[in-house]
Amino acid sequence: MPRMRFELFVALRYLFSRRKQTFIYVISLMSILGVAIGVGALVVVLGVYNGLTTDMRDKILGANAHGIVLSYLPSALEQNEDVLQRVRSVQGVTGATPFIYTEVMLSGGGGVKGVVLRGIDPQTAPSVLSMLRQMRVGTAAGLEREGAPGVIIGDELAKKLHLTEGSRVNLLSPSGQKTASGHAPRIRSFEVVGIFKTGMFEYDSSLAFVSLAAARDVLGLPENYLSGVEITVDDLFAADTICARLAEELGAPFYVRSWMEMNANLFAALKLEKIGMFILLTMVVLIGSFSIVTSLVMLVMEKTRDIAIMMSMGATRGMIRRIFMFQGSIIGVIGTLLGYGLGLSLGWLLKRYRFIKLPENVYTLDHLPISISVTDVLIVGASALLLCFLATLYPARQASRLQPAEALRYE
């Protein structure tokens, strides 16, 4: 019989034989269960973190572009009429739209609120900002209308000021205008033509859209003034590379910022939380591995006579060591596979039936999201197997150091 088959055979017999060692058998089962619960918990929790991060990223990119082109000299965007064509011609860029960015006061029937005002091109903006394609009321095309200019506001802002489609509001620019009696704020009347809901309170309560012409009018800006150009790219996770290529193509005084750069702090914090939770839940697997140490130490004590007989019959110390290493590793493999089954099954149920509900006024969605990554699953399994293997080293070493003569002296 080949050597490895002999070692594996003995390890399996020691692990699953219940005669005269029921207590050790129960401890082995508890070890398997501890590893399985730890692996399952890690799979589910990391899947939830991935789901929340993905949902938050999609919400942010729904209200913002993948990148923005800005200029150190504001007049550069006015003078370069072909800048949009130059941006669209760069490889990897799939869409571009001009914008104006400022802050104003919005007053309606229910009060006054400071808002971030964004002037957009109603024709090209929906291709860059997905939120404008999924509004609850109205469309971006409604910004170009006869009579009073249109404005699109967030759902939370509409609730706060008691506004609906067709409501009249006033936008007040703090930059103001010079009159014969001095400096006075510039006020323009608008009609609500659309209401959006991203699910992120910051956007839904303090963001408003108007046309470029209306933004220039309320701010008293030159006819061709732009704050910058928003872009989308074909590969979301290569945005940094594409933005760097675009900045090189445009040259000074232009510069380009990607969504990764603009939200670096937020996603770095989420990544840190994910790592912290991974370390915390790995402790559960570690507890299971301690149970492996306990069960193997007790098994070595129980099988002292058997070990001495095998060594007397020619088994080497390496073979004895591998028997117990095999046994602990088998516990780790079984526990990891059971944990995979538990975690993936629970993840599938959460994703399909969404039976855990979240309050919409607190979170960005109404159910617990889950997105299980193959990479995370493999890392969890590898970590569990490594901990279980390390737990076998001390008991296996002690078993291999046993002296047959000493063990059989009192038999």
C-alpha cells in the first residue's frame, strides 16, 4: 500500500471511528461546525458589504459622471468651442456633456432651501447621467419649454417644500447684480418640470437641474460660459487611465478628475470597514481551529499505544506527523465546504426573496443587497484552510516525538 494512502487511511479511521472515543468524535464535529459557521458568516457578510458598496457606487455614478474635464482658466472652456468634439474623440470616452455648477437659494411655497444648481444640456446630459433617464416625474427634455424655464428637483426637496410637477419656485443667486440703488440679488422664477429620486438623501434633498441658458441667466454669466464637461467611459474601473489619457490629449490649462479620485475617501473607508469585518469574523474560524488543536491533542493521548505500535512496525516520525496533519486538514476541508454551502445558500435566498427589509429613509435601498465575489469566496476558503492546517502542527509534532519504548513500558 502506498505511503500516502496508509497515512490518509489511518487519519480517516481516527476521525470517524466512534468506538471508545465518543468525546473526541463530538469535539471533532464541533470543530467542523465552528469552521463551517465562520466560513458561512464570512461569505454572507462580505457579500453584503460588496452589495452595499456596489449600490452606493451606482447611486453616486447615477448623479455624477465617470469623470469631469475642468480648466485652471475659466475662460478656456468658453474660447475652445471644439472642446466637446476633442473630448469625445479620445479612445474610451463614450459620452460628454457640458455643465455649469453653482449654489443658489431655492424658495417655494413650503420655505427656502440652499441647493446645488447644475446647468445641463437636456439633449446630451441623460446619456451621461443615468438618474435623468429614470426620473419619477417628467423628463430632462422638459427643461426646454416655452414660458418660465423648467427646473428638476430631488424627491426629498420636493417633500420638504411641498412641491409637485407644475409648482412655481424662485432661484436666488448670491452673486447678485448691480442696480442704480446698489447691489441686489438676482432672482428668477422657474417651474418644476421633473422630480428624481436617487435614494441618497444628500442628492435628493439638495440638488437641482436647469438648462445651461437658464443657469447663465440666473447667475449673470457670459453666453458661452461653462464650468466643465462631464464624461462617461466604456470601462468604469479604468476611468483613471482614460482620464489621464484625456488630460494628456487636451493639454494645459485643462485637467481631468475621475470618479475614483473624487470619491476616494468614501470608498477607502468602505474598504477599511470590509477588511475590519473580515478580520473580526476570521476569529470565528480561529475558534474552530483551536477546537482542532484540542481534539488532536486528546487523540494523541488516546492513541499513544497505537502510535508506539505503528512506530515499532516501521512507521517513521514523518508518517506519524502526517497522519495527524491529514486529520486536522480533513476537518478544515469539510468545515470549509459546509461553510460554502451555508453561506452561498443563504446569500442566494437573500438575493432572491429579499426577506430582510431596510428603512428607506435611513438607507439607500429598501432591502439588504448581496453581491458574492468569487475572489472573496476563494480568499475566505484559503484563510480557513490555512488556519486549520496551522492548528495541526503542534499536535502532529508531539505525536511524532513519542518514544515507543516509553509508551509501551506499562502496557
